[in-house]
Amino acid sequence: MRYRWSVPILLGLAVYAAGAHAGDPAAGRKKAIQCQTCHGLDGLSKIPEAPNLAGQPEIYLRKALTDYKTGARRNEMMSVVAPSLSEADIDDLASYFGSIRIEVTPP
């Protein structure tokens, strides 16, 4: 069976793949100040319970924050912080932390 893709569908997929939810990393850095106690402004966790956010894929960060916001994912601290985030906040934070480049070196 062959699929025929229409131009609007292909354009829609291209826009989504290119970052339909593209946030502003500079705005995200400003908003990340509220995240720094646990995750660090550099995205490297400051406490053992918090994951590193630096370099995580934007799509993952967006999904995680959205899930915390809706209650689909729970964490004592994030369940308090995330509900107040707007979609733009989530996009900006995901863009900022996703844009941080990390270097991994083998031991």
C-alpha cells in the first residue's frame, strides 16, 4: 500500500519538525532563575534529587513540563512550580535548557 502525502500535510510535518513550539532561549534564561536552586542556571543539578536539564532535547523538556503542569507527571516540587507556567514559559524554558551544550568525556 502506498501513501500519498498532500502538500499541506508535508508542510505541517516540516513546521512541526522545525520547532513549531520554538521558544526564546534568552527569555528562557531569565525565567530559569526560578529553577536554579534545584537544576542550576547552567542546567546542572545542584541537589541529588534534581535531574540535569542542560542539553536535554527540547521536545522532552516541553513534554515533561507540560505533564507536571497538567498533573500527568508528579513530583513534590515540580507539582508546585509547573502549574503556574504558561505555554510560552514552557517553550522558552525548554529552548533555553535544550540549547545548553554539554561535553561528555569518557573516563
